[in-house]
Amino acid sequence: MNYYAAPMEGLTDRIWRQAHQRWFGAPEAPVRYYAPFLSPPENRVLIKKKMAELEPAANPGVQVIPQLLAKDGELAAWMIGELRRMGYTEVNLNFGCPSGTVTAKGKGSGMLRDPQKLDAFLDAVFSQAGGPVSVKTRLGVARAEEFGEILNVYNKYPLCELTIHPRVMKQLYRGQADREAFAAYLSACTAPVCYNGDVTTVDDLRALEAAFPGLSGIMVGRGLIADPALLRKAVGGPAASREELRGYHDELYHGYTEAFGMASCAVSRMKAHWFYLIHLFDGADALEKPLRKAREGWEYETVVNQIFACWPK
Ligand SMILES: Cc1cc2nc3c(=O)[nH]c(=O)nc-3n(C[C@H](O)[C@H](O)[C@H](O)COP(=O)(O)O)c2cc1C
């Protein structure tokens, strides 16, 4: 089974991808990392700071797949060309993001409102951009049954892979991924299918592999931030040790401090990781509040040392 790290804005940036691969990568079964979405600029002038995330020099030794969030197929095709010039092959299209600011512009899962527009978008992409293009999608806007019509559109195009997160837009991240609906549509998908949603343990992975042996991959998001060794364990490797987690944490924190130019910005980024990661540490729940309140580097570092003192679980 192929395992993929899900794109997560504010979490799975270049600094995380490097630290994750260094500390928890399994060399015999490398994970593919989907980068958080980029929106192609309407004036077709690439924004240096955004593109820096994808510069090959900033992502050595890591397999990265860029993702686009767009609603104009011609613009997306142009951007795919730019990414190919940078050396990327596969480019992923985001039809899953449920954030109100994104869907209000008709992007992300907002694209699922109108299958005809989705069709026109994909037609422009596939007629103007060569090479492998994959899609990451939700099932629909309000009801899983919408996926029948949406899938008819996807099936018209040679997607190299279709990643399905079986929630609908209106659900945001509430409730559970609808694995029954996923199962119901799976055999009708012509592209290779990757499953995504609510995988947090090796047992979950095994259960999915047993239930859906024909999957091309399983993508894990929050579960991998919560337990960075999850996919290493899935291929027979060890659980995370305290030393590894400390090394991983320090690499992230120092990497963000250098990238953002000040510890307080790094603290804010690190809190997004700790929101998930803290549950690996036994009895650290009481430290969630002081962690949330920490602003300065020294405050943050004090709480983090206390969290690490809670190990082992
Ligand atoms: C903070 C956050 C940021 C995300 N950013 C992206 C993104 O940039 N692109 C995308 O396709 N999905 C994004 N997602 C959705 C995840 O890729 C994934 O589909 C979702 O979290 C379900 O998988 P999981 O249960 O394994 O986390 C994001 C999710 C979260 C929680």
C-alpha cells in the first residue's frame, strides 16, 4: 500500500516535511508528501515567498506533490506548466477545502456545487496541461449522494489518482468520514483511488487495507501530526521515542524561528502541531492551557520542557 501525507495548510510546510522525513521516514517505504494548496495568481506573476515552499532546493530528498486551489481551468493549466518547469510531474487539484473563505469564491469543495463548471474546469486543465494530474475531493456539498454526478465528471478524465475524503463540504471536519458511502462509490471510479479521512492508528490502516484491497493509497493528515511515527509503524518500524520526538520538535521550532525571523511566530506555528501531538504525552493535558497562553519563546520553551517530562505515556 502507498502511504501519503495529506496536505495541511499551516502544518505540512517544507520545514515539517524535512523534519518528518528525517526523524520518522522509513527509507524502504518513503511517504509521498502532498504540499498545502497554492492558488495560481490571476496576473500570472508567481509570488516568490509562496513558491519558495516548493523550490526543489528547499525540499531535498523528499517526494513532494504540489496542490492547486483554483476555479479557472486555463489559469490552473498555466500554473501546472510552471510547476512542471520546476521539475514536478504530478500536480494535485483541490476540490475538498471546506473553509468558508475558499468556498465563497467557488474554490475547493465549492467547485462541487456545479458539476458542469467542474467539468469545464477539468476540460480546460486536461486539454491544456499534459502530464499526470490527480484530484483530492469531498463527496459533495451537502449530501454524499451528490457524488454520483460528480464522479461521472471525474470519470471523463485520465486522473492519475482520485483521493476521496468522504465528508461533504457542509460537514467541515465534524462527524465521521463516511466509509459506507466511500465503499458504495469505489467500484464506479475509473481512476486509481486513494482513501483519506480519520485514520489515526495502525489498526485503522490495516482495517482499511483489508476492506478495500484495491486502493492505490491511503492518505493520512491529522493522524500523522498526532503520531508522526504512524506510517513508520505501519511498515513494521518502531514507535516514536522521546529522543526522536525531542529532535523532531527542536528541528521544527528552530526551522520556523529561522524562517519567520522571530520565536513568537514560530510559537504560533508550533501550537498548531501541539494541538494534535500533545496527546502522545501521558498526563500532559493539564499543560494545554499554559501552552495556549505562551507567547514568547522562553514561555513556550518552559511549557514544552514540562510536556516532555510527561513522557513515556
Ligand atoms: C489544518 C488543516 C489544513 C488543511 N489544509 C489542506 C490543504 O491545504 N489542502 C487539502 O487538500 N486539504 C487540506 N486539509 C484537509 C486534509 O488534507 C485532510 O483531507 C483532512 O484532514 C482529512 O484527513 P485526516 O482525517 O487524515 O486528517 C487540511 C486539514 C486541516 C485540519
